[in-house]
Amino acid sequence: MKKQIRKQIIAGLSLMLLTGLGGVSAEGNPYADVPPNHWAYAEIDALVQDKLIVGYDASVYDKNKIATRFEMARFLANALSKYERADTQQKAKINRLAQKFAVELNTLGVRTVQTAQYFPQEPAAQPAKQTGAKKTSVMIDGETLIEAMDVDSVEHAGSSAYNWRQRLHINADFNDRVSYKSRIQANGKFGSGSSASGGATNEMRFTRSFVQVKDFFGIDQFQAGRLPLAVGRYFTMALQGDADGFALKHQFGKARLDGYWVIPENNTNVRGVNLNFAPEKSFEYNISYISADASAKAGVPAANYVEAGLSREMKKGITGVFDYTKSDAPGSPDAWAAQISYNWVSGKRQTGFYSYEGLVNNRIPHDQALAIIYRDIEKNALPGNYGNFSGFGTVKTNGHKGFMLGYQNMVIGGVRLSLQYQNLEDKTSGDHDHRYYGAFDMYFN
């Protein structure tokens, strides 16, 4: 036992001398344990000849002397500092020596990629005890829009032609079945930061805020709150936007059935069902029935609406979309629209009309696409202002027909450019209204 303690003391003193005095000869040291005929001497000597170990004079390094393991480790540490300069054979020598003298290198405070694998590993941390409670998962992302437009029938004065919009999406999964989704939106016109009286004129509100429950009494999905309503997926004309109420969604193989009862505005109830069927990836069609109360805001009577639409990918990246709506309002007005789009980069298939559905994949830089749409919408053919093609200026209330040309480009990652031109004929006056539009959308997460 005393001999063991003595060895530890001498080893410690040797280490102090090595690190404090820059080196020590092993001559006369009864505990020197690497004789000149040890294989490590040959490896060390080869590294000295290759000048991977330098800076030691004859009193410190002598291949004919007995050395301590700490001295050998110190020579090796010198070689490890030049590891990246070594060739394949030299690295093999260093690796063998690092394994042999790993403990001494560790004591000297030398830890490298080559030596770490030979050191004793710390015991892995034990995972925290599971309590059975799942932490709520929250994801936040958003988008920023800056747009400019010019419409013939709408007088723009200075900054009134330029708009901005900021959206923040908050999605929280409480458990495997219940989640919450919301969208906070602020928007305004350039220069509208404050009014003449100093009061803010911009708007900030929740445009979406709803709870979603999966497997709701056998129904795939139940939603309640302020919903993102898109009856007929993305290619419907009759009803799209955000509305307060509830919705049920259920998948039957390749078909999906939606039912909803919502209030898009005060004193206006909208109820309906929608059946979407996609027999194959390149083709789907849609049938809807909608019943809406009179809309004082939009100045339209109570009416029932039926709608049918389809989307077909004719070739990779080339998609056609068609939709038709009929109303039982006075005069039995109807509306129809047709679109052809071409995405020549990612080949994204359009499942709906631009601009409610984008033409490009927002995750693919430099994705580009073009679409042309023709539509003919009679007055009161769509419920309220919630159709995808409600128009602008005077054609918004009088009904219209005409075409729109749209182009989108993901100019860089997360930034989308949208350009648009519309030429619409007012069905009451026969006047043509032209609209020129450009916008940048920026997405972040």
C-alpha cells in the first residue's frame, strides 16, 4: 500500500516537472517504464525524423534512454498539435500512440478528436421521468405584404395607392386531438400612421381564432370560432373568407364532405354543405349548396346557391380550373369562371383560382408561374362580398365580365413577387375598368 502511494506521489512530481520545467531526463528514475526497445519508441522516433515532433534537445529526447510514460505523452502531444499536416501513415502512428497513452494525455490536459475516443466516457444522463402530461406545442410564423395598385374607377391620391399588411399566425397543439389556430392581422395605407387629430387609423384584429378537434363523435374534424372558410377547397367562387361559426369535415376515401353554419357579418347567416371528390391526384371536382340571409352590408337579397367546379392537371405544371354558380335571387343570376395556369419551374398543380390560391410553391426559390382567368358574374350571383371574384370599383356591385392576367415569382427564399392586370366590363354601364397591381409577400417562421 505504501509503495502504491509512493508511486502516485512520484508520478505527480514528474508531471509537475514536465509541465513546469519543460522536460526531464528519465536517467536514474526507478519508475521509468518505457524502455528503448518498446514499440512506442520506434513510432515516436519516426515522427521526430518526419519533423512532426520538434523543439526537444538531446537532454530531453533520446531514443536510447528509458523514458516515463508522461514524457512519451508529452512528445506525442507535440505531434498531435500538427496532426492536420500529417500524411495517412503518420496519422496512423499518431492514432496508435494516442490509444496507448490516452490516460497520460488526459492527465496532461490534452484532449483531441483522436484521443477522445479512448478516454473513459461519462455516464449518459438519465432521461427525465415521464409524468404522462404532454407539453403544449406552439408554432409561430407570419407574412408581410407591401402592395401598390391603380384602378381606373377609383381615385388614388398619393399614398392611398400603396397598402401594407402584417399577419402573425399562432398554432398550438394542446394534445393529439385538440388544437388552436389564430391569425392576428394589421393593415393600412402608407402614411396612415396617425390621423390629423393624432388618433391611429390602422387596424389590428384577429381575423382567425378557432379551436379544432379531431375525431369529434366520429367526425374527422370539428372547428368553432372565427374560421378560414373556403367552401370547395380553393377554386370556389361562391364563398371564401373568414367567418364566425362552426364547421364539420369528414373524409370518405377520396371524397370529403364539409358542413358549416357561419356569420360572415352582422345579421347574416350562411349555411351549406360541400362535397369534394378527387379520384386521382391530377383531377378533382366539387359540388356545393349554400343558403344565405340578406346582406345589408353588400346590398344583396336572401338567396340559395348551387355550385359546381373542377380542377384538372392536363400536363405537368399546366392546370385548368372551371367553376359555375347559380342563384335563385330575382332574375336567377349566375356566374362562371375559367382559368389556365402554367408553372414551368416546380410544376405545381393548381387546385384553385388565382389569387385565392398562389401560383407558386413558397418554399422553392425562383419558382415561377403564369395564369389567365376569364369570368362572367351577374349581379347577386354570389352571396354577399364573399366570392373570390367580387371585383373592385363600380363592377363590384353591378356585376362584370372580363379577364385577369397574373404572374408570380419567388424572387429569393421567402420573398414572393406578384403582378396582375385586370380588364373588366361593368354589366350596367358597359364601361371598362382596368386594374394594375404589384406586391411583395415576405414569409417567415
